[in-house]
Amino acid sequence: QTAPAWWQTSTGYQIYPRSFCDSNGDGIGDIPGIISKLDHLAELGIGFIWLSPVYGSPMADNGYDISNYRTIAPEFGTLADMDRLIREARARGIGIVMDLVVNHSSSEHHWFEAARASRDAPEHDYYIWRDPGPQNGPPSDRRACFGGSVWTWEPNVGRYYLGFFSPEQPDLNWQNPALRAEIYDMMNWWLDRGIAGFRMDVISLIGKDVDAGIFEEGPYLHEFLQEMHRETLAGRDVVTIGESWSVSTDTALLYCGRDRGELSMVFQFNHVIAFEDDVLGKFKPKPFDLATFKAVQFAWQRALQDDGWNSLFLSNHDLPRQVSKYGDDGRYRVESAKMLATVMHLMKGTPFIYQGEEIGMTNAAFSRIEQYRDVETLGIYADQMEMGVTPEDFIAGANANGRDNARTPMQWTGGDQAGFTSGTPWIEVNPNSAEINVEADRARDDGVFAHYRKLIQLRRDHPVIALGRFEALAEDHPHIVAYARTHEGVRLSVLANFTGEPVMFDVPDGLAGKGTCLISNLAPRDEVSGRITLAPFEAFAIEITS
Ligand code: TEU
Ligand code: CA
């Protein structure tokens, strides 16, 4: 067996820069703010930061609409700040993974400005244009991710352009080789600055065949990813994380199989999609059930057991905070936050922590649409009002799954604006910051932070966590998560109660035994056998020795 790659034994941490730490009081988090918090992250023990976009952008989608790939948005800082971040992080053993958003650019990118001005501009073909459809309307009735049509009329050129997400995010035409060369050149420019890799935004969309109506995982996808690899990544020891909402256990290895020359790992959402409504999507959540959740997680563990690599996460800047969604953000907040972390971090793959998760931050609750800033929530609100959904029902759905509810500022202290800014934050601070904050949590030996820190260290110290085989046990148990990991004669038994009630459990053979408790969110146990009772949200892992 070859030694694991650095990104297989490290843990990632996602920073959503707008909400992380504001250094200059303008209410917007920034790069100097991130630098000032690197010690917090180094003490947590992470190996790399996935930095959500900081490039030049009009911020229609908080930076996922890039107008200049080689600058830093002034509200976030300067290129010199960015270089300093890369350097200072590296000095603490932390790599910076940048967010590569190349399915689309901003409509304010100079390419698009040229493209929309004239059909004769070379950049015109960098985007996806179609003539009007029937009755001079849009070429198809396909809806955009953030509401409205995917097609926007451009009178200057007498054509519609494609914006899969929003009109401010026109899709790039990957069929154009000059465009692809520009992108690879830009990637090399960043890689040469010393970054540790890329998280690739909606990368499964770049191979689309628009006229066939195929957007996700289209016919050109893997050809382009392999070309990208040859032109930029080959020979560099970096990590690449491919975001995809469509990848399945059947297609995952096409992206991250060891001989593919494409990506290190996929970042998939099957466990999220499983609980969305067929018509109203995320804004009408389906009730959670553990059996479905486990079936999805475990299917991915099995599918990438021998080849490929998983990303392990429940939350990010597009998803609700996990303690609110899957745990209990009231009475058992601390216990359930630790339980969820234990279950996720001890599977096979690279765990990702979304800023604030390491102290058990919860979703903020909003009551009015005016409290939202998010292009998705506002766009879909407009669509669903037209469909006859009531504002009350919509807000209820948005509180469960809306993006802004998990994008409120990082809670550093119990003081004013949670210590995030000395000014007025761009979006409201969660009022629970008086109790839930870094300072308070870190002051406790049994805080959520301490638990995450331990999990991260365990992954570095125990090869069974990074490399061990995964075996699910008691798979259809409705309340308990149970699995074993085995590696070179070592067995790790992981058990968790996913509910706020005590649960009696008959320990199956593949799990039972005595040994050393590696981690627990209650009193440590050094034995599991026979019939046991797990306390509400109890979770632990034992390295079995007999
Ligand atoms: O997200 C991809 C994506 O499909 C999401 O928009 C998703 O559909 C939705 O947020 C969840 O319901 C990526 C980024 O992570 C997201 O922040 C961007 O808005 C999006 O791409 C466009 O760049
Ligand atoms: Ca600022």
C-alpha cells in the first residue's frame, strides 16, 4: 500500500469570507480578518482552508460571479493580502484551496462585456448564445437555478444567452478552445502563487450539450477535466475537489478514479437531495429519516471503498447548519454537534468543517423576506409567489434550508456583533451569539471545539481512519448509526445515537469487543457488547483490541 496523500489525512475548513472576520469595520469579512484568525485554525488542526471566492466581483452571488479572476475584490483586500494569507497559512501547515468558478463568469467580466457588444468579437463565442425560439421567445422554457428563465435576451446582438444560475452569471462556452486556454492559464497563475489546490464550483456542468438539453455531466465533461489536468494540475501535489449535484455512485469514479487524471475527490449532495420536494425543492423540505440518510452515506462509502475518494460534510455555505438540520440546536446542542462530527469524521474520505461548525453554531431564524440577501432565496421567492405558495410557507422552508440562515457572521465573542465587526454587519448576527461563541466554547475542556480538535488529530495519528475498510452494521436500525473500520489488524467500532432519547441496542458481532476509547461525547466506554443503552445523542469510537 502506498502512503496516503496529504489531503487524505488532513481535514478541510471552509471559510465564507464575507462572514468570517471583518478587520476594518465595514461590516464585511476580509482577508486581513482571516489572517488574524489563522491561529484559531492552526489550533483546531486543519490541513487546508477551502476559501470561497475572493476574486473581483460585483457580488450578485457573493463572489460566485467573478468579473476578474486575477484580482481580489476590494472589500476583501488586495493581491498582496492574498499572498500574505497563502504564506502565513503555509507557515502554520495550512494550505489555501481556492474556489474555481468557471462554469460561468460575472456578466461584468470584460469577456462578457465584449461578447454582448458584438457578434464579431472573439469573446462572443466564450458564452452560449441562441437565436429566439417559437414566437420570438426564449429558445427553451428551462428555468434557472435562482429563478426565472435560463435565457436572457441581449438586444445588442439579437440573441439570448444562457445563465444556468442567474442572468448575472452567464455560462462560459467550454466548446471554445481559446476560452479553455484562458482558464488553464489563469489556474496556473494561481497555482504558481503557492495555493494548495482548487475546489471546483459546479464542475459537472462544464461538459453540457445545450441543444440536447443536457446540462449535468454532459458528453464533454471528462474530456475537458482530463485536458485541464494535463494543462494545469499534472505534476503538482495539490488537492482538487469537484462539486457536483448530479454525480452518482455510478459516475463518481469517472471524476476521481486513480487512473483518470481528473480530480482528487467529488463533493456530492445525494444526502441533501434525498430530502427535497420534487416540485418546490429545498424550500419544501421532506422530513428527515435516518434510514434513508444512512443508505445514502453508506452507499458512497462502499462505492469509493477501493478507488476514488469521498468528501465528508453535512454543511456548507449553501446548506443549513448541521446541528439545526440533523441534530438538536436546543437542549442537546453540544452533544448532538459532537455526535454528528464523530459520525462524519470517522468515515473514509476527507472531512470538511464549515466555519462556525467547530463551536456548534446554529441556523439563524428569519421571519421576513426582507432579512434575506441571497440571490437564490430572493429569486425562488419570486417564482414561488407566482406559483401560489404563501409567504409564511416559503419563510418556513427558507428557515429550514435557506442559504443566508447559515451565512450569518462567525460568532467569535459574546460581545457586540459577536466580535465579527466593529461596524454594522452585512447580514444580521444570530442573537444567540451571547452564549454560542468561540471564546466561550474554547474556554471549556469539553467544548465542541475540543471535540473537533481531537477528531482531527485522531485522523492524523490512526491510519485506520484515513485508510481502513468501511463496514456498515445494523444498517436498517432507525435511530442508531453503527460502523466498523478495519486496517492492518486494527478495528475501530463507531456507534452513535441520532436521537434525543435513550436507545437500547443489541451490539452486533462485527462491532463488539473491548479496547481503548478514542473519542466520546459522554463518559468514555472501553467495551461494547451485549445489550447497551445509548444516552441521547451519545457517540463514541473504540479501538478494539480483544
Ligand atoms: O452551488 C451549486 C448549486 O447548484 C447551488 O446553487 C445549489 O443549487 C443551491 O445553492 C443549493 O440549493 C455553487 C456554489 O456553492 C453556490 O454558492 C453558488 O451560488 C453556485 O454554485 C453558483 O456559482
Ligand atoms: Ca472588512
